[in-house]
Amino acid sequence: MSETLYSIRMRASLRGEHVSGAERIVPEADVARVTAELTERARAHGRGVPDSITVTVDSLAGRPIQRLDALPVTGLLFGSVSEARERAVSELVRAGVSEPAARDAMSAVTSVGPNMRGAMVLDARTGARLDDSGPKGVRARTVDYDEAAHTVVDAALSERGLSGSRIKEALALATKVAHAPGAVAELCISDNPGYVTGYAASRENGYVRLTPLKDADSASGGRVFFVDGAGLDTEAYLNYLRETPVLVGGPLVFVSGDM
Ligand code: AMP
């Protein structure tokens, strides 16, 4: 019988505002160590030391695990925020998002205001919001790399000077989000000041990393999940994002570009 896996989720807030979150799926023997690691990480986040950290551990016993190959990665560097944003919009359009919907989403995630903890789910054609989670947004969760991929992905990132967990976790999340039923594309800009890289991702075009999508002193950011709204089973879509356990496998494929 295969070993039971556990989902570990961390979320941290400061004065009621979201600071950071993270996800892991690990065997029982690693639960204590990874719980401690995520708690420490929450305390080191650039948006401030949180006054509340919640770590949730759930057994995944009896739940089928979906295995997915990591999306291929392309890296693009630009001379200005506006050029990088234009390219992000065209990547979204290439994946099937209408241009007005892509532009509206870009304005929404880059506007100043309280950041969401999760993502907005938008119709890729009309730009209409389809989830009813309000200012909290929808969080994709229950995703991690399989054990072998952790090693391979860490080595591949370190070879390119990309050690650290940001791209690693974002790529696992984007891989799951891109395979959701009805998914079209995703846009992400970090809300961490100083982290100016973001991405546009889709099953067809992979994970396109873009720098700089915002100014270094900006704490604005967010995520948008674009879906094919016609005939979407919203409940099945949201259930997949939240509940289906996904383990992402390597290798990490770099298509081209500067990271
Ligand atoms: P981050 O890359 O962690 O700075 O996150 C950027 C934005 O993406 C956050 O402000 C949230 O709105 C959103 N976000 C972060 N984690 C998730 C998640 N697991 N699912 C959906 N949206 C998320």
C-alpha cells in the first residue's frame, strides 16, 4: 500500500490583511518539519511580520492524486513596466483571452488597494467575474511537486541562478490552474514589494515569466484565472482548484529566454 500523503496549508495575516500563503503535499514523516518551515517562512515575508499564522494539515488518504508535467518555462526581460505589461496582455490573448478582458484584468491587479488573498475568476471572452468570493478571491490549493521533482526542479533553478521558492511554487500552482476544467489562462503579479516578476500561463503556451510587471516599490498585485465561461460548471471548477490533490513532476523544461 502506498504511503498516506498530507496536505499542509499556511496562511499569514497582519491586522486582518493577508500577508502570505503556501502549500505542500508531503508524506507523514515530513509533516512536522514542513509545518515548521512554512511557519518560519511566513515570518520572513516582505509585506511585514504577521500577527496571525494558520497552518492546516489534512490527510489525503483515499483521495486520488492527479499527476501533471510542469508547464514549460519561458523567461522574458523588458526595459520598462509598460513593455512587459503589453507582452503579458499579448500572451493572454494568444492563449484565448479577449484583449479587453486581458487589459481590464491587468488594470485590476495593478491598481492600488487592499490585495486579495486569492484570485478573481474571469470569463476569458467578456471579462465578467464568475466567482462570488468578493474581495477574498479564490485560492487554488492542494498542489506540490512529487519527491523526485523537488530535487530536479531545485537543481534546474539553481543552475540558472533562480534558487528560492517563488518561481518554484508559482509554477506548480500555475500547472494545476492551467489543467482545471474550463481553464484558459492565468495572470499573476506578486504583491510583495521588490518582487517585480510575474507571469502569464496557459496549457498551450506554458509559463511565461515577465520582468518587470510592476515598479519595485509597489505592494499591489494579484491573480486572475481566465476561464471559458460558456458551459462552465463553476462548482466543479472551484472544487478542482481547491480539493483535487495534484503532484507536479519534472523535468523543468526551459523553452528560451532570459530569466
Ligand atoms: P504572491 O505571488 O504570493 O505574491 O501572490 C500574488 C497574488 O496572487 C496574491 O495577492 C493573491 O491575490 C494571489 N494568490 C496567491 N496565492 C494564491 C493561491 N494559492 N490561489 C489563488 N490566488 C493566489
